[in-house]
Amino acid sequence: MKVLSYDPELCVGCYVCEDVCSETWFKVADGEKSSIRIQEEEGKVLLSATFCNQCGTCIEVCPTEALYRDKRGIVRLRKKLCVGCLSCVGFCPYGAMFYHDDQAEPFKCIVCGKCATECPNEALAVIDVETPPQ
Amino acid sequence: MSEKKEMTRRVLAEYTYEAPPVERGYTGQTLYVNLSDHTIDAKPVTDMMKEKFVGGRGFGLWRLWNGVNDDTKWDDPENEIVISSGPCGGTTQYAGSGKSLVVSISPLTDVVIDSNVGGHFGPLLKFAGWDALEIQGKAEKDVIVVIDGTTGRVTIEEAPDVPVDTHLIGQWLVEDMAEKEEDRYYMSAVSAGTGAEHTRMGCLNFSFYDRKRKAPRFKQAGRGGIGTVFRDKRVKALVVKSPPVKGDSNHPADQARIARVGAKLHREIRDYDDEQNQMRRGGTSYLVTIMSDYDLLPVHNFRFGSHPDAPKLGREVWKKRFTQGIPDGCWYGCTIACAHAVDGYTLRTGPYKGQTVIVDGPEYETIAGTGSNCGIFDPDAVLEINFYCDTYGIDTISFGTGTAFVMECYEAGVLDKEKTGGLELTFGNADASIELLHQMGRGEGFGKIAGQGIRRMKEYFVKEFGADPQFVQDIGMEAKGLEYSEYVTKESLAQQGGYGLTNKGPQHDEAWLIFMDQVSNLLPTFEDKAEALHYFPMFRTWFGLCGFCKLPWNDVVPPDNAETDEPAKIPEHVQNYVEIFSGVTGREVTKEDLVNMSETVYNLQRVFNIRLGHGRRDHDDIPYRSAGPVTAEEYESRAERYDSQLQEFLGLDPAGMSTEEKMAALREYREDQYEKLKDAVYARRGWTKDAVPKVETLKKLGIDFPDVVAVVEKYL
């Protein structure tokens, strides 16, 4: 199955990935609408990235079965079934299910690969993994 | 593949409407349905109603107050059943935001009962266009009422093929009333059962569609016999259908505020539920062993507070029986998710013997009431009773506490096999208890007598069987006519008041002060107790005005709660509720305002009880079993504690006294304490010594309406 992967050693902190993601999915360059978040951590030199690793914990907490795993193994959200309860946002072990007030349904990385294509330093890549991460 | 039987439905009355948009939690109208003359109409929700009564129980009481007469009895056509959620009901972001309140005149107490319930009916009713549903009158023959918010149509229909027992209604709802799977999502039914027809302790079942199980599930408006009123009105089911539910279906004033605290609480539950109460795995069953450890679990009709077999009914057992990993919230977004079920349970008795069913529960109250209180420690017996109580529409608490009373009477020789028609109703005899339940379902035998409830059983046993009136009065755990819920209050004066000084009867809905009082000793003086018996009933009432469930308030707590000023109030969660209420309604409120909102509704309910002929000081009397040891055996089981109390509080030397003398002294002291508690609480609530709300109190609360004042003036 496909997941996004990130190498902090190659990340230069340009935040182009955030812009590309939010532009693709929300038609605006806004880090709050990106499904990848680059973060500085106090006392650390390297940056870190938060994005969905397709673990699927959210599928179990969703009360409407709006979350499911597609043919590529990627966890997807059926907006039509979503009641906007944000259980998935709260229960994601990685904080990788995002929510913005402009939209009732949460959003997450679905491994479209745009950020990997645009990253100037190849810090991001779409890779194959055997099974969902724990 | 079975052929679907064509269901006959004959429309008796029809009403079409355009569902108004929900605005800040309100549709602005309530639905009135009269089963006698087939009136169906919309009544406006006024600004005054929103301001003074908010919603939920407040709307229910207001409609009922205006709908009945001073002498209306529970089985008069004028009695009403009013169902309302509240402005915050239907919110999906915050755990526990889908509750409804049901209000009626109770067949057990003859005063107002309010009963709170989960499931989807209340919120879907709102999204179908109605802030409340008011049912009055009586149908000539069994009917269903269907409220379709997608087509804007309300009908009263004769539907002879529709079953009566709830699990069959659930099947009918999803198979006959829904064309496709998606149609089932936004439908809900209210139903009772055949047991509600033959007892005074009928409950209402509120359905929700469980998408993972692909089956209907049920929560209960258990207390007070509203299911009995429902069947007396010859209603088989209320059905609501609404458009799809979305995160902003309440059209809140400020969605962002709600989303913020909702996500925060989800995270808190994610991080702490496992190490706190494990609601997501075992529901309220965690209470069984804790209560037993603290000597608070009712055993053998509240005689004792613990039992070595309590772990057989404890959380670890139930976690294995409940199917794990299913989002068991009874409204969308509740991540406390405590509405667990036992799947694939095969019934071994009764009319549905052999059927494999889903058992909704059991909850703590059902386990303690039908289990330990009756000396039964077999989980399968509790499951069998739980299922049949639900499908028959019988309150598990009244059934449990009522059966425990019967068992003590049996063991004391008040009853025998002849009097019970062959049922050996001794503590621990699960088969006899289950058969008693089936008799209630059929309306036969001793089940008919037991189904009348403890108050009427006492009268019957005295009159027909020569029972000692003092004995049955002392051990019959009912107050105001309603059976006690499942906590042993003997050693907590505050909780004796928490049960006894209620409006509706001894239901823990109003106050749960046992830990604060008995375990943590935070309420040493009368004033402390009176303050707690003002704050907590008022604060807990507030949930029922808005559509909130109380469990997310205190069954999970933030990690730093113990360091706050008033940990028992869970201040961070109270602030969450302020955020949501303001976020939905646009009304800026503070923590202090919440209690003020409830005081209005609470006082109206008290005046209502007085209007119906009760509601005064003696209405708050309690049976002695709730306050102290009735039998020598009970005294001896806690002799050390009681002896030291005689020394400490009464300056007596227990060494020179017989058990009977000690019991008499303790009783006099405790009964006097309770009377003093009444005085302190009534004063704090702004009532007279006779428990009548003073006019200045009604004025302060803005409900000094002429007809309200007229009721209290007689007693001032």
C-alpha cells in the first residue's frame, strides 16, 4: 500500500508542501488547510512533519462508517456520510486528521503525491509499505 | 428468502408542513398531536420559553403545565407525553449531545416524572422541524404516529400489523419503514411493549440505527412509568424521519467554538478513558466493584452494601461479553461510547425463546438492580432480564428494586408460594425473577401485583396478606411512589437528601453525592449538604434543558482536575458546556448562569407537584431502610460503625445496650437528622418549611405567573 514518507534531514523548511497541498485541495495557499504540517520543535535542529500514515485507527472510531480503506490501502473519507463529529480528529494518535472551520468535514493526506513532486529537496516521497503502520 | 408481508396502514389524520430551518438550536415550533380528536398542529416557541425554560425538560414541563388540569390523572386523556431534546441536542462535535427529556404525569407517583434518554429520536425530531412533540388524548384503537421531516408530513395511522414489543418494532422500523440501507440512518422510533400495558412501571425505548451492526439499538427513558402512559394512550410507536444529519444541523451561532471544545474532549477521552473508568470498553459496569468496595452496592434489597460475588458482575466480565471496537455512542460523536451491547445472545426463556438477539446493555443500574439487589450474580440472568425488560417496555430499576422488595417479603414470611402462585421468590432465584417478568409481559399472576410497584404492593400485602405495615414501610424502597435507583444511602445523609428531596422521586439523576459525602467527607455540615443539594440538582437539571448527557461531564476528567478549586464540579468541563451553549444559541452565559437557568425549571416542577396535590414536606419522606438499619442483622453487619456513632453523636455507651435499644436510638437520631436536612435545604432553595416555593423566589426566577402563584398562595 502507498504512504507518504518524509526525511527531516532533507527538509529545508520552505513550506512549499503545505502551500501545494492546500492549493490542490482548497484552492488557497493556507497552512491551516494543508494535510501536511511542517513543525519546528523547541530545542531541535531538524524539523518534523505531521501527516497521515494510513494506520486506520480513525476507521474504528467513526460512527457513520464514513472512513474506509480504498483499493490502494489509503484511508479515505466519504463526505456524504460524515456528520462532522470530529471523533477521528480527536482520536488520531498522530494528530494527522485535520479540521478547519470553513468546512464541516475533516481532511487528511490521501497520498496524492503533489507535495513530493514539488518538494525542492526530495524530502518527501510516496513509498510502498507492506501493511498499515501500528 | 421470506416474502415481505404487506403491512396495512390506515391514515386517520394528516398534517403537512414545511420544516423551518433550525436556527441556533431551535426550530421555533413544537408539534401537538391529539389522539382523541386527531388535532395535529404547530405551537410557537416563544422568546419567553427559550429564555426561561431553554428546552428539553423545561419545554416539556411548560407544555404539560398548560395542557393538564389540577385534577388530571395519569390515565386521563388530558395527560400528555412531551418529548424534547434542547437547543444543544443534535450537536455532533461534543460527546453526549443527543439526549432527550420525556415528561408526563406518572402512574407510580401521580406527580410529574421527567425521564432522560439517549438514542436518536429527539435530535431527529428537531431536524424534522420540531423542538418538541406533545402527545395528548387517547386513541380508540392502537395507532402509530409518523413524523416525516423529509416530506413534511405528520400522520396518525391505524397499523394493526405493527408489533408492540420493542425488538420487533425495531425490525419493523428497519425492514418495513425503510426502503434502502441509507433510509435507516436518519429514522428513529419510540416504543414501549406488552409489559408496559400490564404494569405501572412501563418505560419508553428510543431507537438508533447502529451502522456497524446494521441493526436497530435502543436506549430507555426508564423511570416513572411513561411507557405505561404510552400504551394507555394506545400508541404502539412514534416514528421520526429527518434529512441527513450534518455537523452544523443546529445552525449554531459560532460553530468554531463548539468544534474546538469538541475536539479537545475527544482527545481527553482518547488519552484518559483507559486509565480512568474505561467507559469505551465496559460502559457503566465499572461501578459494580467500586460500589461494592465502598459498601454502596445494593445487596438483598439494600440491606447490605457489598458482596464477595460482586466481581462476577464486574467490568472485567462485561468487557468480554460486550463486542469491543465498535463506536458505541448513542448519538453521533459521543466518544464516551458507553452504549455497549452483547451480540449473539440466545434467549432461553419466554415468548422469544431460542431467538438470537442483541442485548442493549447491561448498564450499572440494571446489573445492580436486577442482579446484586436480588442476590443474583449470574451475568446471563441479568442479560435475560435486561432484554425482556427492554422489549416488554419495563423499567429495569423499578423491576429490580421492586423484585428485591418482593424477595425480602418472601424470606420474611410475608409472602409464600401460595400467595405468589408458585413462584419461589427468594434472593438469588433468577428463574423465579425471570418468570415474574414474563408474567408482567402476559399480564398474569403475581406479576400483575408486583407490576403495580412497591407503594401499591405495600398496601396490598397489608390488606390482603396481613403484613406488618411498619415492616413493609421500612423495607419498601420507594419514595413518592417511585422505586429507588441502585445506591445504598444508609451512611450518607447528603445522598438520602439527594434521593428524598427530589421533585420526581429517588432517581440519581438529580444528585449523586455519595462519594463527596461518604468517601471524601467534603460535606461535614448541614449548610455544606444544603449547598450541595442546591448546586448539584440544579446543575444536573441543566443538562436536561439542553440535550446533554451527564456522563461525559464526570465519567472522564482532565488530568489536573484534582488540583482545581472545586474538583467535584469538574470546572474545565463546566466551562466546555458554557462554550457550547453560547456557541449554539449565541447567548453569552457564564458558569453561574447555568444554575440560574435550572432553578426556574426546577421550581416550576415543584409547584406543579403541589398543584397535583402533593409536593409538600411530607412528600419528601423516605423509608427507613434508606437511612439506617431496619433489622438486627443489618445493625450487626456494621456494628462497629453504628456503635461509635452512638458514642460520638449521642454520648451513649453501646456496651450496656441491647441491639434493639441501639437501633431505636440510632433511628431517632437519623430521622431527626433528615428532618433538619429538609429545613436547611428548603431554606437554601427559597422554600417554606413545608417545601413550598415562596412568592419572592418565584418572582426572582421570573415565573410568578398568576396560575403559578395561585397554587402556592394556598400554603403560604
